[in-house]
Amino acid sequence: MKSIKFNPDVCVNCETIDCLMKCQYVSFKDVAEAREEKLKINDKKDSRVLEECLTCYACQEYCPVNNNPFYLLVERQEEKGILPAPRPIIEEQLRMMAPKGRITKQKVSGPVVDMCAFPMLTGCVRGKLFEGASTIVGTDIFCNIMWLHFAKNSTIRERVPEMIDNIMSFYLKDADTDELICFHDECFGTYTSVADAYGIAVPFKPVHQFDYYNQRLDILKDSIKPINAKIVYQRPCSNRLCPQTDKVLDEIFEKIGAERVVRKYDRQNALCCGGVPRAHQRDELADELVEKNINDMLSVGATYCVFNCPFCMATLGQEVAEKGLMPILVSDLVQIALGE
């Protein structure tokens, strides 16, 4: 088993310990205390951080040198048997999301859009934005990154190579493209950030949905009808693994006439939607995060609440709709601007 790509000397020499000091859920009195807890994690010692972590991925983005602090933290949680959720919940999820062996070979042509394990969203792949696209979907190609929320790095190591092999063997091997458009950035994060950190080879080229939309909008620029609306964006935990795409999203919003209104809980300061602590049975924290997010959104006078992650939308969609905001996926907002 390959170790997480990680250099302990980087942490020893770090002056800011941003990975912990910027955390919005675990507090430290000063940098010295944060450093002490970080070094405990690195040295496989007990640390309160392992118990208190929300598993929001944010420390992965906060580290200025990409030293994989979150992946290491999850490794330590699993080694010590510190489970963020009750064991029966984790075991049930492991069974439910396991590969079923029902995959069959399918002829596809580019662009090939990976819908991960969300068959209910395949209808989003339509119109000029996805002209000529093929979709692939199912638990036999599920990216499995969700196990970072449940202290199961071992499952990621076991299942992700199988998923990659399935994508190649059943879809891309005989296709006219080596690119895979990731509709959910958890998939993109898996095949880029996670694969790199865990030493997992990826034989195809992952393309983030935002990069794909941005390129298509350039091609379809004559079809764009600016929506001229203020929006709030619920940035998901998975985007912490590919923060460079947030700038691409800004370009998309500019092209379609959407104003991403400045608010407290966005960009690096984004809060979890509340779905993860709910899954961990930390209901009071989940309720607090939902309230903070919605109050923040309502304070800026937006029309749309835009989601990237289907899980975030399932968690907050009805709540924001009841408050007068229109919940919508990024792809659907782009399609409105294209007159569809």
C-alpha cells in the first residue's frame, strides 16, 4: 500500500499552520497550539483534531504548499478507529455504494460526460451545451471520494483503481477521445488531487465541468442571452480539491451575465452545506450551518442560489426555495443563458 504523498519537514518549518488556523470548525488559541496538534497528527499520536474534524476538505486548500494535510488526517482517523459517523451508518453506505458488477460495454463518443453515481441527473446533459455528448453513470464507476468523510482511505485505495479500470475498459478504450468530462467535481478531485496523493495512475484526461462550460460558451457566444441576475453560490467541499476552477466559474458567470454577489460564506470562507454533519448525526451543527448559509444568502438580495454539488443541492435546495431563492445547478443556469 502506497503512503499518502506527504513531507513532515514542511509542517515542522511552517510558520502559519494555515491548515488548522484557518479551520472554521476547530479552534486554537494560537499558532503554537495548532502546531502542537498538527505534529501529533503527523507523528501518529492522539490529537483532538481527529475527533473534532468536520471532514470538510478545507485544510487541503488552506495548505499553501499542497502537503495533503486532509488526506493524512483521514489516514490517521482510520488507523486509530476514530469514525466520524456511527459504524452501522458507514457499513450500510459501504454496501450501498459498492460496485455491483452490472456494467456493460457501451460505445461512446466525445464529449463523454461522467455522471458518477447520479443517474437522476443525466437529463441535465442536453441541448447546445452538451451537443453530441455521451453519458456514463453507475456505482461501477462511482468515484468513491465520499469515504474521506467517513475515515475510509482504505476503501478509496481499494475501489478507485477498479473504477478507473472500468471507465477505460467499458467506455474510453475504444472511444474517439481520452477526455472525461466530470459533471461532479468530486470525480475531478478524485482523478487529479486524490490520485496524485495516493499514487493511483489515471490513463485518461479528467476535464472539470467548469472548464468544459467555459470553452463551450466561447463557441456558443452568439447564442448567449445574459440573464442579468444576482446569484449566490454554494461552494462545495469537493471544490477545495480543485480551487483553481473557482476562477473559471467566475469567468462563466461573467459571460452569462450573472453577478456572484459578495457574501461572508463564499470562496475560501465557504461553509459546509450541513449535509455531512447530518450524515455524521451531528444534527445541531448541521442546523447551525444551514441557518448561517441561508441567512448569509438572503442578506445580499440574490435571485438564484447556484449549486455545483448535487448533495449540497439536496441538502439546501428546498430550504432556499422556501426563502424565495431559486435553487439551480451551474449547468442549468448556463443553459438558461443559452435560451434553453
